[in-house]
Amino acid sequence: MTALLFDMDGVVYNSETLIPGAPETLAWVREHGIPHMFVTNTTSRGRGVLVEKLAKFGIPATENDILTPCVAAREFIASQGGGPVALFVPPKSHGEFAGLELLPEDRETGARWVVVGDLGEGWSFGTLNRAFRLLQSAPEAQLIALGLTRFWQGQDGLRLDTAPYVAALECATQRKPIVMGKPAEAFFHAAVKRLGVTPDQVLMIGDDVRVDVGGAQRAGVKGALVKTGKYRAGDEHVGQPDFVIDSINGLRDLLV
């Protein structure tokens, strides 16, 4: 393995709390010239905010070092000719969709793309029902899921992520989502391409055995499961991770 992919929340930090050893491990990766990227299903904020958060923890990075579902979705929609987009992501992420035609938030018709991410506390019956109406009123409208993460570890405990809301819309409309984040193979392939290597040369480090590890493996990338973040005892038996380590702090020993 000559390149690395890192999940962020649950691997480098838990919400606003740094996971011990993360800065030192990533410094070691940089010192040894190992190509790496951060691949995250975070859609609640733009890459600029994530760069600032990493810097606060002593981890230097640029926006080009981070691949998010918002970036992948913007590139995909543009490649398909664009069209009106209804965004269901927090305002902090809207800038990642610059250059696309965004529908006003009071519109319930006219979307070609309905993009669903992690709205967190912004979800309500009215918000979810608006997404449903946008899809139901236009048979040609496409549902885009910004990842299929079921839940994540917040400061106050486990919190629902994107997948449950996408599942509700899929059930109501009988429309399959186009997945732009993990565990979609195309998302991992996009990250591998940016690193300039082949999938068999890459190791993915994540705390979600299904989304991070399983998704990577289906894309031809090896997966290492860390016992931090959303990890729960026995997760390693749910799938078949190539490696299991206590935390990112054990990565150096694994690679050596």
C-alpha cells in the first residue's frame, strides 16, 4: 500500500474533541511522503471550515486534500448539463455548489435534482415533505444522496445522519437515489484518481465498518477499522475489515 484515505469524524476527531495521536500520526504520514486524502461524508459545512478545524487540531491541510459528497455532486450535476437544484444541506455547505442553479427554499416544484445531505436539527416534517413534493411533482427529477451514513458520534451521543431521510424519500417516491458519498464505489474511485494511484495501492481508515471499510473494499481498496468514533464492540464481525486497530494512533505500527 502506497497511499491512504482517512475518514475524519470518528477517526481524527469526535465532533469537537481530538482523538489522541491523530496529529502525530498524520505528521508521520507527511514526513514519509505518503500520498493521502481525507474522504468524509460531512455535508453540514464546506471544505474551508473543515480545513480550519483540522488546523485547530494542529493538522495542516488544504481544500484539495478533502473530498466531500458536495464536491462530487456538484461535479456530477455539472457534467449532466446542470438544471435547477433543490438543496437539503445546511447553509454553510451551499458555497460548495457554486455555479449551479439553486432553487429558492420555498419552491416545491421545478427541480431537476433533489440533493439530500445532513441537515441535522434543520429536518422537520415540512422540510422532508418539501423534498417529497419536489420529487413527486417531477418524474424526471433525480434524488441525490450525499452519502448513506446512518448515524454519527456527536458530543451529546449518537445522531442520525443522511441515510434515514434518504430511505424515507426512496420509500415514498419509489425512486432510487444516486449516491455521491461513501459507500459508493465511484466516490472512492474519485479519491483514488486524485491520489494518482490504483485502488489496490490504497488503504482506507474509518470507524464505520459498512460505509468506510465495506464501501472501500467493494471499490478495490483495503479497509482498516478503528475502534473510535461510532465503533461498537463486535463491529469487526459485521464485515470483514482487512485490519482492525484501536485508533489512528496504531496506524504507524500497522504500516511498518
